[in-house]
Amino acid sequence: MDISSKNSHYNIIKYENIKTIDIYNTFINWVRGEFDLYLMEELDGLKVYYPNGWFSITVLSESEKELNIIIQIKSKTLDSGLKIEAQIKKIYSHLNQILKK
């Protein structure tokens, strides 16, 4: 996870590897459900606007064995950005636990 500050905004960037497009679609669907009260764009991945900023999840590269995704969070405060990161991480961890069963 990379955290930087620019123009009074905090940028949090996280990279993940996902095994299949089906798992990615499930992950996006769960994130969409968690943040369904916020404005969303679904043109290239998912972008969600929340009161202190926004976050996006997009595919960086796709190969036969896995997808490389980037989770980018832009927030006015570091605390709210880290809370959003924790929510997304919790969804991803829960998805991985279910898929292992």
C-alpha cells in the first residue's frame, strides 16, 4: 500500500492479484453492495464517490493465470481514506475466505 499527500488530498494506492475474472466480478459486486448509497461510475471498473473523496477499482493487466488490479483512494483526510481502505480490504478478505471453502 502506498500513501501520499498532494494538494491537501491523500492518495492511497493498493495492488492486488485476483485469480479469475469471475472472482473480480464478484468482488466488484460486493463492493458495489457495500457502498450502494453513494454515487458510482461503472465505465472502466468501479469508481465510488463518498463525502470526503472517491475510490476506484480497475484492472491493470489480465493474463491467463490472474488479473492485476489497482485500488486507488483519494480522500480529504487520511482517517477517512484509511477507513475506506479497511472496508474494501475486509470485503476482499471475506471473499477469499469463502472461496477457500
